[in-house]
Amino acid sequence: MKVWKAKDKIDLNFNGYDFKIRPGDKFLFADDVFNFLPEPVKSRFELAHSVLPPFYKGEHLNGKTLLVIAQAAIGDALCMTPALREIKKLYPQVTLNVSISGKARPVLEGLPYIDNLLTMPIPFKEVSKADYIVKVIEMVNTPQFDNLSLIDYYLWKLYIYKAEKETPDVRIDELVLNEMREAFQKIRDASGGKKILLFHYLASSVHRTLPPKLLKGIEDLIWNEYVPVICSLPDEDITVETALDVYGIRAANLSVFMKDIRYLIASVALSDAVITADTATLHIAGGLGKPTVLVSGPIEAEFTSGNYPTVIPLRANYKGQTCESPCNIHALQGPCLEAQVKRQFYSPCFENIPPKVIYLALKDAELLTQNNYPKPEKCIVCDFSGDIPLFEVINSFRVFECPSCGLQFTHPMKVMDYDEAYRRHHEDLLNFTNIPYESYLNVEDEKKEIEKWSILPRFNVLIPILKKIPKGKLLDVGCSTGFFMLIARRIGFNPYGMEASEKAVEIAKSKFNLNVVRALTFEELSEDFKASYKVITALEVLEHVHEPMKFLEDIYNLLENDGFLILSCPPFYKFENTAKGYRKYKWWYGDYPPNHVTRWKPWSLHYALKKAGFDEVHIFTEPLLPGTVLEGVTPLGFDLKIDDGKIVKVDSNITKAVVLETLKPLYLNSRLLGNFQFAIAVKGRSPINLEELIKKAIKYSAVEIIWGRADKV
């Protein structure tokens, strides 16, 4: 930003304002705003060497004047309001001045905590009155802005960090609301009283705009409950009506009524729910507490919706020839590169989000807005009995997170029918999830089964441990078709198995002559299966169990003294989640109810096992592997400037190779970043040093899986 001085008289209509500028008048411009000036007008300004007030660094502000220097699109301006509201709450005697573009000004006008709204550019006489300034311009494509949500970015810039309420203040113009109410009521009456869904498929950039045909697929699913309406602003795509006709979409097009942002705000207020790709509409809906689905392909949804408790973000899961979603490119004038390669207009990453998933997300968003719903009286693991907050709603289930032990669990608890799971018959999100139950039924001969499963990281890491543990009877809980029992038998154990699926039990018995019984609980076991075991394994079972403490206690009671429990479950802090931040609504991974009814952090698992009676507990994951790293981090190509001034283009494949090579020590030594989390628990005392063995197992497994055994002649 720079201060410019007028060389002569200038009458200027610019950035939504009328300026009457006299010779010598000075203005503070954001650089990008100055560049929008017509060239003949630019030449009538000259740089002025003026001293700006100091940047605000968290000082006390009562009795002071704070100037927030912004330009801001509509959505950006809305996202500023939590920080502005909070700073005024902290310092009631501060004079809070905000510069803003004329387009975004209506969403800030009349807010009681803003003392003065100023133009952009700002008359320097207003700048000089400030004791401190906050710069929130020229931030797009800066790393600070690109890695925080908009709400968090403004809170951070004003040294607030956490606001009591982190949703925008959205002012509704009552005159406009009354004007729009008639149109909405006519739609409700004509539909027989259906709810109204505002569908905003247009975004400020082509590559973030949803294909109109997506609305057709959604419309067919919601038609019995909702009438969709389109409310596009005047400066958005003028071909809305054509798009609706081409695809036979029955939505009511109210775009003709949208004179300015006030009309869109009123329309969101009058709607019952919102589906949007447009961030301004998202921020309005989030501020008004409407059940909302954000369909996000190129941009990480957490950056735009992460602060809103009534919004379900839907992410694309797309890998193409030129990109992997999210590419985090904010704005393009035309279609994205991947769309151009595929010779299409709309970004391909949206095409892998089925309309049914968007519909199911809408049902979840409706649940998010309900105030009265069943809440757990206590934690199912640690018995904490205070307020247990809601973590998320997914697949029509509520997931709560215990503030004491960190366990996430569903309430009310409903366990999936696993015979149904093997048949892959679901009417919910699990239809779209790659849960490999069906693949477990496709078994080969014993030798190939052992080879196939032994090389998988989550089993390979256990082999060095199983080799050292004293041998004896081993019970594999949830044994499926017996593939792990085959590995255990080869190592020297006498394996038994229990499994809920009748089909899997039949295969384990007939194909491999394994001693397997069909049982969902330990109470269902026959007497010959209730004897003591040296080792009990429960691999990816705990997250499916609706009474986890009873499950662990039953295992403890079935073990010999000095017996071992080895269990695994999905890790909350695997590398991908840590790299990208925990991402809600990953509908393609299946880590949600009724498939998974609990989620375990390392300390939650440690606590539960100690509470169940185990003397030693060791938590770790399978090795962190190269493919896993690149699920969480997508290395980019870049231009490298070398000493002689030449530019060398480094493509993404070279960057990937450098990243993987650099992180090799992490693969061999990472304790908690792999894709599957394990616990080894001992009833009594282990005769071996398990900590040292686990470290070696991770190293051996990483070396073998990444580079192989090099046994070729």
C-alpha cells in the first residue's frame, strides 16, 4: 500500500464511491486498487512520502483510534465482523474505523461496533488520525492468508485468536425482506408447502462454479421435500435461465429480483436450506445459521467453512493429469488447466461428488441446526459426566468428543449389520465408500494369501513382534476369512478365530481348515473357545464395538497371566490428517457411523486399556510410508533462480522425489504418523522389551515395504 497525492482536480467514480479530489489531496491506496485506476487517472497522481501510524500489535485500545485498512469482497467483509465485534467488546472505548470497497460496504453499514466506514482509497487525513493500523489488504496468495480460514485470518490480524462467536453478523434489510417474502410465499403455496432450498451454483471464478447438471441430479433427490430456487446477483452469469432449460431443471429462477447483495441476504434468510459453491452465499448462510452444504473442489473447504457450526463441507477426491484436489487456486479467468486438458468447461473435480452424497450432506446439515437432540450423559470410556460437546454430524449420526479422555463416539449408538456389510447393501454414504469387506471374500490359496497380507504395512509391522512374543493359543477377534490367522499359524501360534459374518466363517473353515466360530460377542462363544489365550488380536475391530470398555475387559479376562493383546484401529493423527488438518466429512474413507462408532486418540486408547486392567500399554502406528506422505502433501513444481540469473523449471515429479528422499529418516522412525494405530497391552509383565521391539519393527517394516528385501539373484 502506498500514499498518492493528486496533482490536479479529479472527479472520480471509482470502487463504488464518488470522489471529488482537490490538488494536493493525499490518499492511501492498496496497490491492487491503485492498479484498477484507468491509466489517464493514474498519471494524475504522484507518490507522497508520508509516515503511516504504527501497525497494531495487540496493545490496549481504550481511548485510541484503530484503523482497519481493507478493500474486501462481500464474503471477506462478512468474515471480518467476528474480529471487529470482538475488538470492540474487549475495548469499548476504542474508535474503530474500517475502510471498505463500495460493493462490500452494505454488509458493514449499521453494525454498532464500527464507528466509521471509510472509502478505499482512504483520505490520508483519516489515516493520520489513527493511533494504530491493521492491514488486511494485498493478502491473497500470501502464505498467512492461504493457510487460515477467513474468520481466523482476521482474528489473527487483530490479535484476538478466539472469539466468543465466530460466525458473521449478517444484517437483513427489513424492507427488502418484506419485498422478497411475497415471492417466496408464492413458491411455497404453488409447491403445496414444500421447503425452499437456495441453490447457488455460480462462484466468482469459473473453475469454482458447479456444473448446472449437478443441480438436476440433486433436484430429483430432494423434490419431495424441497423446491430449489436460484438467486444469482446481477454481475454473475447471465445464462442461468438457459442452463435451467438445457438440463430440464425445475428450479424457480429468482435472479431477476437480485438487485444487490441485500436481496441475496433476504433470500437466504427466507430459505430453509442452502447448497452453494459461492463463498459469499456461504458466509451469509453461516451467519444466519441455515443448514448449508458447501460443495468445494479446488479450494480446501476448511478455509471457508471451518468456523460455521451449521455447514457441511463436501470435498472432491480427485486426481487428474495435471492436479489433485484441492489445488487451492483462488481465481481463474477461464476453466482450470485440468478442464482444458479434458476439453470441458467445468472443473472435473466436481464430477466425482455424486448428487446422492450432496443430498445426504444436506440431511446432515439439517441435523446440525436442531437444538434439542439426545446427548450422552457420560463418556462410554472414562465415565466423564459433564457437558460432552458435539464434534460433527455425518451419515445422519451425531459424533461427540469427550473433553476428558478425547474419545469420539456416536450417540445414540447403532452398530452396523456386518452380514449386510459383506453384501455391500447400504442406502447411505457407505454406498460411496471403499470399504473392502467384499474383497475379503475373494480368497486365494493359503500361500498366496499369506504373501498378499504379509506385505501390507499394517500386518508387516506386526511380524517382527509376533516372532518374539511367546507362542501358544491365539484368538483373532473379527478374523474375517482368516488371513491373519494363516500368518499367525505360520509363525507358530495355535490360532482360533471369531467372526460376525456367516459367509466369512464358512470360507475360513472350508478353504483353510481354520478353527473359526460365528460370534458377535464373547458371550456367544462356545465353551471350548472360552479357554485362556496367550495372545488375543483384534485388528480394526475396536472402532466397530458399541461397548468398548466391556470389550476390552472381556479380552483381559480371556487372557492368560502375562498374556498379550494386540489391537489396531484408525489413527486420529495419521500424517494425512496432521498435514491437512482433521477434515470432516471424508465420505470416501468410511471412518464414520455406523461403520465406525468410535475414534481413538493415542491417549484415549492408552487410558481405556489401563482402565481395563492391563499393566503395560504401548501405542504406535505402522510405518509412515511415501504414498501416505503424498496423500497429505502435494509437492508443486517451481521456478528456481540460479546464480547466473538463469531460471530452471523444476517440475512436480522432481519435487516429489526430493521430498521423499528428504523424509526417509521419518519413514523409519515415525512412531504415530502411519495409517493404522496399534496397541500392545500386557496382562502382567512382558518378558521382552516391547519398546525396543516396536522401534525395530517400524524400521524393519519401512525398509522392507519401501525398498524390498533385495533377494533377487
